[in-house]
Amino acid sequence: MGAAAGCFVIPNFELQCGKVLPEAKLVYQTYGELSPTRDNVILYPTSYGARHPDLEWLIHRDRILDPDRWFIIIPNQFGNGLSSSPSNDPQCKLRESEFWFTHWDNIRAQDRLLKEVFGIETLALVYGWSMGAQQAYHWGALHPERVKRIVALCGTACTTEHNQVFLESLRAALTADPTWQGDQFSGTPERGYRAFARIYASWAASPAFYRQGIHYKQGFASLEDYLLRGWEPNYRQRDPHDLLSMLETWRRCDLSDNPVYQGERDRAYSAIKGKTLVMPATTDLYFTPEDCQAEADRIPNAEYRPIPSIWGHRAGNPSQNPTDETFIATAVKNLLSRGDRLQS
């Protein structure tokens, strides 16, 4: 599998919040080879807290995305610590009331990367999980003639109010740490990280996951062991300012909140022309299957295909779950081979 990394720099990049980054940096990784006709491109945006090494497990000839056939690009979203983020750019450290990233910003930067670095106009597929699914929907609505297919795993195009409550609880837990100074952290938020991880653990895995003791089958000795080793390290490895930045992007996710659609959600949903596979998990607690189906019903060429899983939100990124991986891989393979028609 051929792979190459890069950093695309955009001078004087104006964000949707009105601020201008003198140098917006978009770090990306590619896998496979671009075809001479540039028609084999899969865009794979990152999810919350993730960077491209965290997501590349499924890029393999025997996994979900085959780099022998497809040219796969993972662009790291703004705020994740690799692309422009509070942790690596002082320009991104203004108060949240003054500065934030949106998916409008992410998609415009990714579009410039595709065109200016690779000469890519058409995407065979935009594949995304969670916040990656949010970006996939935005791609479909903002560039309907250029996106042939979308796979949206465990994510919605607009963040619901119920989901916002979850995000507010995460923000409140992290900023309740004594190191929080009102606009930045003065040190490592030990208590904040601990509370943050425990809230996430309660939402991202389903009650059935815990009831069936899947965490014990993974080798954890106790519930506390699972929380300490299975959850806390995921967030402790990220700068807390970056975690807050990505929360704000997630909270503000609205397919219609941009100059193109100006708040008209029906028009934004109906603009998506590519074959859209909507794949929530049946037990996801914050991107619920009901919310995902409601959006699928508003997208003209969408098919609703929930993942029957007790893994909750994590069913959409099944690095430890072969059953859900097979379900997703089969659906994706079918979508890529059949195009406009999916087999049952």
C-alpha cells in the first residue's frame, strides 16, 4: 500500500467566524495510487479526537477500503492537533466566543487541497464516521455534482439539541477542572480528563454492551480498569484546547448554516445527489437511529441501513469488532460496485 503524507498551507484563509488565519495548515495522508483519469478517489475525513493514524486500520485490501483499487485521502479536520489547532497555532487560541472552526471551513480547505495539489474534481465516495459523517454530508450538499456516493456512519448532518446536551456535559466536565482560567488551561486538567472520559464511556457504548460484559472479554479486570485503560488515554493524548475546539465544531454542525443555504435545511438536504448510505448503529445514544432515519428521509437518493450492534456509537468504527466490520464492508463494497442501486 503506497502512502504519502503532506501539509497543505492556505495563506490568509478566512474562517466562517470572520477570523483570518495567516497560514491555515491542512495535514493529510494518502493511500494507494491516483488513477490517470482521477476517478478513483475516496475522501475519508476524521472524527472527533482522531488523527489519520487512528483511522487507517480499515484501509487494506482485505478491510473496508481497498487501496489497491482506490486512492484514499484522509484530511485531518481543523482543531485535531495536526491541522491548524489551538495547540499548534497561537492564532487559534482566541476565546470560543470569538473564534471557532466549522465544517464549512473544513470542506472549503479540503476542496482546495483536492484541486490544487491533486487536480481532483470528482469524488467516487466520501466515507465518514461520526464527525467524519458530518463532513461527508456537507460535501454532498455543497458539491452535489462532484460527490457520487456518501457513506455516513453514526453521524448526522445537523447536530440535534439532544446531542448538544451531551456535548455541553463534556465541555462542562473538562472546564470544571481547577486549571481552567476562563479561556484557557493553566496546566494539565487531570480531574477534567477523568470526568470527560467517564461521560464519553457512558454514552459511546450501549447498556447492552456493559450488560453482556464485552469490556471484560477484552481483558479488562474491572469496570474501573476499563475506564482507566480503555477510555482515559484516548483523551489524555489530546491537548484540552483542541478537545474544546472540536466540540465547538461538532456543536455548530448544521448542513444549512452557510452562505449557500442560509439556514434552509430542506433545500440543503434535497441538494445531495450522490447515492447516500445512512448507517447509524441501532444502539447509538447520541446519533440515534431515529435522528439518522429522519435525515435519510429528507435526502433524495438515500438508503437507511442501520448497523445491528450492541457496540453503540463505536459500531461505526469497528476496529475491535469483526462482525460490525463485515457488515459495513459488505455495504460499502456493494455501494462502490453497484453505484446507484444497492443489493439487499
